[in-house]
Amino acid sequence: MSDPAEHSATLPSSSSPGEPGARPAYPPARRGDVVDVLHGLAVPDPYRWLEDAASEATSAWSQAQDELYEAYRSTWPGVDHFAGRMRTLLSGGVVGVPVWRGRRRFFVRREGGQEHGVLFVSEPDTSPGATWEARVERALVDPTAMDPSGTTTLDAWQPSIEGNVLAYQVSEGGTEESVLRVIDVATGGRLDGPIDRARYSPIAWLPGEQAFYYVRRVDPATVPEAERQYHRRVWLHRLGAEPADDVEIFGAGRDLHTYYGVSVSRTGRWLVVSAATGTAPRNDVWLADLQAGPPQTPDLHQVVKGLDARTGIAVGRDGRLYVATDLEAPRGRLAVTDPSQPTPEHWRDLLAHDAEAVFEDYTVLDGVELGEQKLLLAAWTRHAVSEITVHDLVTGERLAGERGQITLPGPGTVGALLSRPEGGHEAWFSFTDQTTPPHVYRLDARLHLGRPGDGPALTVDASPPGAVEVPDVVTHQVAYPSAGGTTIRMFLTARADAFTADAAPVRPLPTILYGYGGFGVPLNPGYSAGILAWAEAGGLYAVANLRGGGEEGEQWHRAGMLAHKQNVFDDFHAAAEHLVASGWTTPGRLAISGGSNGGLLVGAALTQRPELYAAVVCSAPLLDMVRYESFGLGATWHEEYGTADDATQLGWLLSYSPYHHVSDGTAYPAVLFTVFDSDTRVDPLHARKMCAALQEATSSQVPVLIRREKDVGHGARALSRTVKLSSETLAFQAAYTGLVL
């Protein structure tokens, strides 16, 4: 494999079919004269006709774009190389953190060559002569066995409190329209279902395994067609009953865009319901004592009402109400109170707000094996890197010295902390970093406290089923100033020989800059076959922790939403400028990549600073921010972006809406949109309209392309589809940043 530094930094003008140096010949796209007048402002929408995916005109345009894309794709030399490396780097497979119910252990595992993970149960071996420790495992839910085409995905699963039955949800064709079923764990036989309209539904089992609370949309025949993705309610379902006879528990009369959470304590006594309007960073919470009445008529008392905070509550085994909240604590805190006095004035901090670390998760270790010392484990992130601390359960005080922290394998990311629901001395969590596939770790708190025993306190409990030889790459975290002096952090991954001894660049490299910056979602370190393949080939992969994300808590999120959305784009431009100024890359070797909200990010970046970037991969993007609420799940996102129904907020949206900032005659970078026909979150119309606008406007000789994929949606996908998509986007970026393979 050759070093790109050995080759000229002058990049090809088109890397395309046709005449070298010629502007690509794009499929014709009629430029219409549609103009909306909003709050007295004329807003042109020349490609409105491309919103109709079923029209003959859109179908013909899309087919022509497919052919254009394929003509270019066939010229990129890196496709096969990256596909091979992706398959190898993903060949180890995946194993998930176990969920325990008594001596049964439920977990997901994907072997290296499998398209999807399979849900397994591991349980004691009861055959004659088996030892007490011996276990056997069985597959419970295998999406590929259900659908060999690979388009069915396992969306969620939840065993009952006793662990003898299990509810699971699958969806077909990428739609995320989950269908719920219930099976007997011992036999695998179906007990109930299918129940449709259960998208994004939690399952809260009642003791006895005969009923559960869940969330389901109302009968679509009872609401307007445009609202059929909404109108959720909390229901009580009894096994064997018709879903149409389920009892509505909560939700009538509330905002149609409300999402609900529902849970039941292990004892079955306490019911918790939460409600948030769309993706708003706040929610209300209710608590009911199910001992006070029948489950179909719970007496729900409001715990949190109208507070500008996210709050989650749960009643622990010790009878205390645990409250995880960012109320008056933008990095989060954990409080406790008595369930009889659940409202905020009674909360007492167990884990106080930290000035730098973000509180992420907790679990309780209170088994008799620990004697009088009961423990609280807390997971935090500090500048996106995970930590686990150990505290006294009663007081919340951190244990002294080395006992107050769990030593992790290195800087990386910890998944959810899980323990046995009935109590105990063990906890499980996953850990990953940029070069380590997720492993499951087991903590034995007895050994951590220094009690006599064999072996270390923290051990690997489960590894990916296959071994992978990871390339010799390293990651460094750097900081840089954004607009106004705000410090932003970024992870840089490249081959070890790309860094000097003091972590400076040896030479400019073809670089991919990735970001998201929205909805409070953090970008934490983690294993990525695509990042490793790019770095191994001689490139630099940079991941920026922009405002709008959750890396520094809720204030960080809010600094990049609504009227402050431009901060996200400024942080991204500043990341690119830092990479160039520091000698890591040049504008001619810099690609940017993002998907969904990150697609909006790179769409804004390419229209605001087209000279700064050589190539753009824009996946499943939001791009028409004036009409985004009318399609997909857009109506649930106005708390993040704003709404065109308000004159002031329309001004925010128009100030950066990528589709409305395409400028004729501008030399835009090479652009690749990737869209998925079954995407029910972000409609592909955004990319179609933006693609047509850019193809008409650009003066560049590099192409603007759109890659369309059928029978897949916004979320989970088969392994082979992941490899194909990633290999083609990496090859596109290699072709237009000069990465020589």
C-alpha cells in the first residue's frame, strides 16, 4: 500500500466518466416556480415536485441519478479494498451485556459472518451429571431465520420479572414499525402477538407474567392520515387478549407528538410513567402505588410537572425513590427521597452535580455477600471519556482511595451498568475504544473491596466470538478554540507513524472530519471498522465533539439548538480550520461526513464554507429546514430546531437551511448524498431536492451524486449492507481527497 505523501497533492478534477476536466452531465431537473409566502417573506422552493416519490417525474429522475452514481462508483479504485477491510474488521462479531432473571442470562450475540445479532438465553444445565456451574444456551430470536433477505431487524426485547416469558419487537424493511410478540422462554413457542403500532415502545411487566404496560399508537382509522405516526398512549395488555381490548392507562388529551416511558418496579408495586413532547429536553413524571388499586386504574400522582429538566425515577430494593435528573444540574445528579414524598422539594442529593464530569448511569450492589457495606456504582463521562466511581449506597460518599474508582482498560466508553435485579455483588458493563471491539466486563464488588478471594475484581465476562487483528493505529484527543473562544475537543485517529513523538502531524493527510452536534447525543470513543480502514490506508479520521451534543452536559446541548444552531456549524468549521492550521490536512484533502442531524451539519458546512472542503458525504439528511416538520418524524423535532409557523423561528431556520443557501455559480466540493427508501424518520426528499439544486448551481468539475438504497431505513441494517455502504462512501472520499490505495 503506497503512502499518499509519495504522490502529487494535485487531485484529479473529476475522477469520473466522460471528458477529463469537464463539468459532469447531470440528469435534467425542472426548476419550478413554487414560492411560499411565510410571515410576509417569499420563500422559493423550485424543486417542490421532487417531494413526491411516487410521481413519474421523480421516478425517472431517481432512475437517472442511480445510473449516474453507478457510472462514477465503478471508477473509484477503493471500493473493493474498503469492502474487504470492513468485512475483516467486523469479522469478530459482537456480544452484548447480559440481562439476568434469576439464573437465566439473556444477551445478544452476532457471529462474524451473520447479518444480524441473535437473542440468546443461557441457563443452568440440568442434564444428569452436569455441575452446578454448567450452562447451556439457546437462540430465542434470530431475525435472519425469520427473514433470510436480511431486511428484518430486532428492535427491542424485555424478559418478564420472573424470566419465563419474553416480549420482543421486530420490524421489516427498515421502517422501524415494530411489531410486538411474546414467547415462552423454555420452549420458544409464541404466547401472544403480533401487536402492531408498537414503535419505540417500552415493555413493563407485572409480576405473574400475565400482563404488561406498553406504548402503542391509536387506531390509524381514528386520526387524520398525516398524524398516524403520532397519538401514542400507555396501555395495559393481558396475555392472550385482543390488542383492541387493551385498557388505555394514560395519554388521552395530551400533545399528539408525546413520547411515553413506562416501567414497573421489580416488586410490582410501583408504576412510573414519563411523558415528553417530541424530543424536548424535558419531561413530566408520574408515580402510582399499584397496591392501592387494580393495575387497569392506577392512581398516578405527578412527581415532576412543567420543569425544564430531564428526570427519571425508580423505586429501589431499599424502598427509596431514586431520581436521576439535570434539574439545576446541567451535567446531571442523582437524588433520593421517600416514595410518599416524591416531589422535588423533598429530593436529597446522593451524587451531586459535578463541575466537569457528566453523570450517565448508576446501579446498586446490595447483596448479602457485601455485609454492611452496600454500594452505588456511577458511570460518568469526562470530555466524552468514561469513568466509573464507587460510593456508599446510604450516604453517596465516594469510597476512599483506590476503592472509590474502577480502573478501566483505558480511555474509552462504558455502556450501561447492569446488576441482578434481585440484588447481589456483581455488575456488568461493556467497554470499547477506537481499537477495541466492545467486550463485556464483570465486576465482583467483594474483591474490589478487598475481601479474600481469587483473581482480580474486574474481569472480561464475554468477548466478541471471533478474533480481529486491529491495524497499528492510535488516537489522540485535542482541543481547539471555536467562535467566541469556546473550547471544543476532537479525537484524531491515524496510523502510529502519522504522529510525531509529541503527537503532532508528520505530514498533511487525506482526512475525514465527522460530526453530529444535536439532540444532546454525545460522540464517545468506540470501535469503528470504517475509521480503522481509513486510518490504516494512510488517512486521518477526526471526530469533533460539537456543541449541540451531550459531551459536556445539557448546557452544551442547548448551546447548539434553536436560536443557537449556528454554533454547531461554527464549531465544525473551526475543527476544519484547526486541522489545516496544525498541518494535519489541507482543504483539498479534507472530506466531511455526517448523517441525519449530522447530514444537516455537513449540508450547512458545504453551503457556508464550500472552499474549505474537498468532499462531502451527507447521509439521510435534513436539508429543507422550512418544510422539515411536514415529513417523517419532523413534527417531533421543533423543540430542537424551531418551527416555520413562528416568524422569529423561521428566521433561525432560514439563516442556515442548506437547501435555501445553494448559490448559483459556486464551486461546490464533490458531494455524495446517501438515502434509504424506507426511511420513516428523515424523508429522502431532502436529499433529492438538495441534490437537484446543487447539480444546477455548481460550477465545479467534481460531481454531485445521490446513492439510493431500497428496503432499508434510518436505523439498524444487515451487516452486508453496512459493508457495502461504508466501502462506497470511503472510496468516494478517497477519490476526492487523494488517498492512494
